[in-house]
Amino acid sequence: MPEKRSNSERPPTSGPTQPSIPAEAALSFLKDTKGAVTWSVRDLADTLKINRTQAEQVIALLQAQGYVQPAHGSAGWVTSSSGETVSGAAQPRFTRETVEEAIASLKGRIKEVNGDRKSAFKITEAVAFGDFLLKDRARMQAADVGIGLSQRDGEPSDLRSASGARAERAVFRKLRGKTALLNIRPYVGWMSKRSHHDLL
């Protein structure tokens, strides 16, 4: 995770004291905090599946970047407006029922794609995560979904090429449908390490 620090701060040390948490994973947690008054070190540790020491290191880096700050009058933390912006947080406006219905429908479409022998791709990874996993929320944001693809014929697929990227977007559009309740993006390993819902 990139670090921004002032000259007055101590330089980072090497070795296990630096958290090995991808920046995107930490930002996914910040996105989940939209709508929460405060959150704790334990909340971050539980979501990212890391220990308290690692969680405190992640928070220190996020604080240095101006994305979080201590909550006034409590031992908790709050996410700054910069943290909300960089994480892509939106105002929670969906009900749990509608988000869970969208995820259930997506599971059906994943099964259809994987059962369609004419489809060029097979879905090999599919995980959903976001604030819908937090049972205390009355309203939530659209669920984030990581989708991993492989070519059905077994040939390696270069999704970074222009044609590969177009084909990937076409599959994602088909999976998403017309709903605004799902944010579908390419699967990355950290998505399975944080709290998530497996769709396969």
C-alpha cells in the first residue's frame, strides 16, 4: 500500500511491521464505512481478516494519507470525505432485500454463462462484498462483485489486450443486466481474503 508521510514522521521500517494489505483492499473497507458514524480497529481487522497489529498499521497509513481521522470523544475512527471519495463510496440507498435479490439473480446468470458451451468464457471466480455483509445496516450501497474469467477452450486469454478487454466488458454487462445494485469488476485475489460472499 503506498504511503504518504511528512518529513516529521519516522521513515518506514522494512520487514513484517509493514502491512502486506493491497491498497484496494483497505479502500474497500473505507467504502463499507459510508453511513457509519464511527468504526473501530476491530471492524477493519474483521473485514480484512487481519490481526490487530496489521489493522493498526493500515490505519496509520490511511491516516497519513488523510483518509481517516480519530473520532472526537471516542476511541473509534471516522472516514474523511477524501477517504470516501478515493474509495468510491456512495450514499447507501438500497434495501437489504433488493441487494440480496440482485446477488441471487447474478448467481443464476453466472450458472447460465458457465453452462453455455457457446460462450467464449467460463467464470472461474465470483465473489461479492460490501456493506450488505454488515447486518446492522438498514440501507446499503450497491454490492461489489469480482469476476474472474478464463477462455472455455483452455487457451490463455489476454484480457489486457483491447479485444480481450472488450470481450470481458461484454461478459460483465451480461452478468450485471440493467440493475444498479451491482458493481462488477475483474477479480483480484484480495477479494477472497476479505469478508465476502462466494457466488460459485
